[in-house]
Amino acid sequence: MRLAIPVLALLILVGVRPGATQQPGRPDSAMMAQMAGMFNQMGPMYEAMSQAMIEGTIKALEKPETVERLARFAKRYKLSLARGSLV
């Protein structure tokens, strides 16, 4: 029993020492190539998503009620700026 306590304490200290964890280092060329491959795969997805967002915006602006709401907003914003109440 007397021997078990120091052995357990030693195991705990060895497992918790600061150097035991892997420190993040500079990425090597293999990791950089893997990251470049992932970015190349994500590019077309981002392109499609951006195009869908722009198409959706244009489609929304084609509706007369959307244009009227935008005009009302712009008019109120301009009046507020002229009065100085948006400072």
C-alpha cells in the first residue's frame, strides 16, 4: 500500500505534465496540400451559394411591393438624416 500511493502520484504527474500535450507547430507541406485541396473543393460550393443569393435578391427586387417598401424606407431615412435625428 505504501508503494501504491507514490506510484499513482507519479503516474498522475507524468500524465498531466505540460510537455505531454502535443504543441501545435508549423504546418508541413502535406497538411498545406490537404488544406489547399479542401479549399478547392469548397470554391464551387461558395460560388453556387453566392449566385443563389444574388438571384434571390434580384427576384425579390422585381416585386413592386418590395420596391415600394424600399422607397418608403429610403425616404424616411433621408428625412431623418435631414432632421439630424439619426446621429
